[in-house]
Amino acid sequence: VGVTVMVEKIAGAAAEEGRPLDEVAAVATRVNAAGRSMGMALTSCTVPANGKPSFDLGEDEIELGIGIHGEPGYRRGAMEPADSLVAELYERVREDLGLTEGERVVALVNGMGGTPISELYICFRALAALLKKDGIEIARQMVGNYVTSLEMPGVSVTLMRADDELLELFDAPVNTVAWK
């Protein structure tokens, strides 16, 4: 879900430096291997070509593991507090990435298109507390709508293992609609 933003930004910075295509591709591959993402939704989105929601959820249901194209997730369940939902997303991302104490990450809390920014910051607060508890340093943080699923109310948690080179490329100047 959100790792694509990291790949595009960091590989784009490498390309802007004038690196050869094979080096840019290698950076993109490194970023992809260094990151994991998982999202959840409160409702589905409506893909314009279909004209109807991709999946149906009850008023008090959530879907975890959704895709940015409206794909349903791996688990449907009852609405839970934000801290619980973020904890589940975090644990799956952390375990799959194999993050351990002492590592640095770029942390992204991404809106899926229909979530107020204030709620995204509630989710970031929960994520930051979990990372701190596990001794994982947030080297950079992002909160906002970077890769969405149209109007879907939901959130994704993305973590990318950070090293000095990736952070330097991450910090390179950029001027796009979603990222300044």
C-alpha cells in the first residue's frame, strides 16, 4: 500500500542525482525489500468503472489488509479502538519486516482517501508509542494522504528500515502535489 510512495520518492531522488538506470533500479529494489505496509478500511471505495463498492461492510465492521484498488482484506471484524487496530497493523508489518530493537525506520501513517487528518494523527500517536516500546527509532515520519483508495475511509501503516543512504535520498528536495 504505502511502500510504493517510498520507492517512487527514493528512486526518483537517485534518478535526479543522475545515477544510471541500473543503480536507480537497485535502489528501488532495496527500498521495496526494506519496507512493508498494511491497511484497513471502515468502508469500501467505489471504483468508477464498477459504479458500486468493491465490498460491503456493516456499519460497525472493519476490513484489515485491504488493497489500494479496493481489494478486500484478510480479516473482517467488529469496530475496535484506533489503538487496537494500529497495534494489529504494526505487529504484522514489524514481524514481516523482522524489525528489532535499535533499528531506525521511516514511519508513514497514510489516509486511504476519506479519513480526516486528525484521525491519522491519532493513529500515528499509537504507532509512535509501539515503536518506542520496542526500541525502534523513528528517523522520519509522514502523516497524510500519500497513496489513497479513492474516497475510502481507512488508514495504512508503512515502515521502511532506514540507513544513511536511503535517508539522504528520502530527504532530497521534491515538489509534487502530495509531497513538498
